[in-house]
Amino acid sequence: MVETQDVVIIGAGLIGLSVAYHLSTLGCNHVVVVEHESAWGQGASGRSAGGVRLQFSHPSSVQFSQYALQFIADSEERLGVSIPFKASGYLFLTRDRERWQALRKLAPMQRELGAPVELLTPQAIRERYSYVDMEDLVGGTFCPLDGIGDPWSMLYGLASAARRRGVEIRLSETVMGIAVEGDRVVGVTTNRGTIASPCVVNAAGAYAREIGKMAGISIPVAPYRRSIYVTDAFDQIPADIPMTLDLDTTSYLRREGHSILMGMSDPEEPSSFHTETDTHALQRVVETLLSWVPRLELASIMRGWAGLYAVSPDDSAIIGEVQARPGFFLANGFSGHGFMHAPAAGRVLAELIMGQTPFVDIHPFRLERFNDKKLVPEQFVI
């Protein structure tokens, strides 16, 4: 017998679980989440650094993060689970004058939306953040509402609340194909059978492109390794520092309890599904951070891990129904912003599926923008 569901969601990470939860709050009663791993959140969701920031260059992305902050604040009421969050702020730094001018131009938009972004001179940065020793620093921005949350609490809360509302989460079930009749998606085939459904959601993270191929759709998302390292207890840097980022190198650091957490992107590393840490990645992170936080020379690395960024060509998410494939919905390519944008992405996609107008304009996130060849890349990328 062929099983029937209203919505099939592929992927039980933060994005897929958020879509499922928000659908359940809108009265969609027959929703199944299919996950090939033996537990939820085994991909990028469980390896996130936990940042939430309002400092984005697209207004819709700012609004996505605002919803995340509100969602986290209300998590006990919404999910029955309190998601820890520390509003330590985000400090962006740059030596590049063109990038500094871009930051200055974006600040009024961010403030108009309610993000109290400060523009800081090099002198102000050195006075307030003495651990920063960056030659040729031209300026920076700081937003006190930004901070660090707990991805695992959000994962557990979303999964638990969705299940209580009737969502079924199936683990160790792999999607083998997506059924299409005419142009429309009509279901999926898994290693356990066939599920007929007029609505299939691709929330497969780093595997979004492979799932897209099953539906005959090209999704321009590629996986890239991102490594994170944590030091032993380290007191040579103030105990309460913001998430501090050098936009020119994408290197960053923040507090992790008594330790320092650090990481960066590697523009020379090719796309892969590789999630093992190695000496080369560690050396690159350490050397880069030492160039502007020399105090770290006294620190010792305690542990490290790596996850995958699902990166789109303009470093912004791909969200919405595929025009060429009715019934096939995407929530992909979050480019490292999945944790902070999962709540809003789940809500807008649930609203679309239920025939409602999304609470945030998602036109900038549509798949079809890549056909326009007028991309506006996200400028705040780590």
C-alpha cells in the first residue's frame, strides 16, 4: 500500500524541524520528516558555532534574525524548552576602505529595521577591545543585540514540540527518489517504501543539490568544510567579549566558557563532504588569528571539529516553491546562517505551503534569482 501524507520534509536538521514545527502550528496535521541519519541534527545543525546576528546586508535577512531572537526569547512558551542565549554582541572589523564604506552605507538600513548598529572608529575599537591588535584597521561595527545561542536546545525543542503536535520524525530512512507527474511533485520513494504527497520540502542541508537532482531541478548549493577549534581555559583575553570577526580574512573568535572558540573560512579549500579536522586547517586558523589577536600565542588548543556550510552563489538562502516544479519547496543554501535563520525559514515556508503570505519578503531568496544574473551577494559572510 502507498502511504499518503500532506507534506514530506527531507532532512531533520534545524531547518527541516522548523518547517515541521511551524506547519503543525498552522494546523497541517499529516507531516512526516524523513532523515537518513539515526538521529536528528547530525549534520551542520549539531556543529554550529551558535551565532545569531542582525548585521546583514539584505533587509529580509535582518528580519529573519530578528524573528530568531524573538523565537529564542519565547522558546519556553513555544517549545516547552528554554534555549540559552547570551547577548554578547557581534563586532565586525575591516582594514579595507571599500568594505568600510559598505558597512557605513548599510548601517542606516539596519537601524531603520531596529538593529542598533554602532559605527566604530579604530581608536574606539582599541579602547573598548584591547585584545584587537590590527594594523591598518579602518573601522568596525557593533550590535549589542547579537549573541550566542544553543543549537542543541533548539533542535530538541523543535523536534519535541513538533512531535507533540502530531509530526512524525522518521530516522534511518533514506530518500531514493522523488516522483513527478507532468511538472508536479507527487511524492517520494525511500528505502522503506513510497509516500504519496503533493508537497515535498528539500531541507537536506549539504545534500540539497543531490535531492534537487531527484526532482529534475538544479540547485546551486555546494558543501564546504568549516573548522572550529576551542582552547584550554584562557584568561589573557577579557571574560566578556563579543563575537569578534575580521571580515577581510573571515577569521573570528568568541568566548566558550573559560575557553576561546575560533574559526575561519578557507577560500583555497575545494567543495567536499569532508568533515575531519587536520593540521593544515588548524595552522591556517591559528596563524591568521595571531596576526590580529597576538595574545592567543599563549593559548593551547584543546579540541576541534568541522561541519559543512551549504553555500549558494550569493551566500544567501534559497527558499520557496520551485516555479518549474510545483509542490517542490526549497530551504537550502544558508551559507553558515542556518541556526540563526532556521526559525524564520521554517515559518515562511510553512506559510507558503498553507497558502498564506509570508511574514517576511522572501523574493530575494527565490531560486529563480540565479536566472536573472543580477545577484546581490551577502556582504557579511564568515
